[in-house]
Amino acid sequence: MDETRAQTLIDESEIVDVMSRYAAGVDRRDPVVYRSCFTDELEVEMLGQDFGRLPADEWVSRAMAAVATHQATQHIITNHDVEIDGDEATCTAYVQAQHWSPDASLLLGGTYTNRLVRGEDGWRICRLVLTQSWSEAR
């Protein structure tokens, strides 16, 4: 295997790891792990709502407050399609997210289309986009 192909595989693995940390951080309510996924500022578009460009710490606070309204969440992120161009990448992945509380729950499916950049600390999300395909309230 040549060095270029080996580096591509390493980069893809590191990008998938960012997506796994993203899910684990939000589901475990761990703002430090969740924050480690992002550049210092990022663009966010979630479920059709454009939050624009904001500091990552602000986004983390908003996300932690949103999941705190549920007793448990589980984000399953799969089928990662990673396209790398130097120190920039796009990762498209399916998500199925469960938001559970004793009195109500929400299950949704969709696609993340995230832009990442490679910096001194590795790959980080600089643009977070979640597009919903379907949802079911229970």
C-alpha cells in the first residue's frame, strides 16, 4: 500500500472517530467530549433551522440544554461517506436518533453532511448540517 492511500485510510478513520465522539458526547451529556468535535467557531444547520456561524462553546451549551429535556438519547451514526481534499473533508452519514422520556419520545432519521478541517488537534467539524428524512413521535 502506498503512503498516500495509507494516509487516506488514517484520515477517514479519524473523521469517523469524530462522528462517534459527537454521538457519545451528546448522548452521555459530556460537554468536553462533545466540544472536542468542533473548531472554535462553526456553522450549524439543524433540522432546517440555520443557526449561522457561532462559537463552539455556545453551540455545545445549546445542544446540552436541548438533550437535557429528555431522560435519554441515542444517536446511531452509520454509513460514513468521507471525501478528503487536503486538509478539508466532507463526511456524509446516516443518523437514527432516539430522544426518550417517560411521557414521550421522538425517533428521527436523517443525514449529517458535515465539513471538517484538519488542524493541529486533528480533524474537527467546522460546518454541522443535519437534514431530517423522517420522524415518529410516541
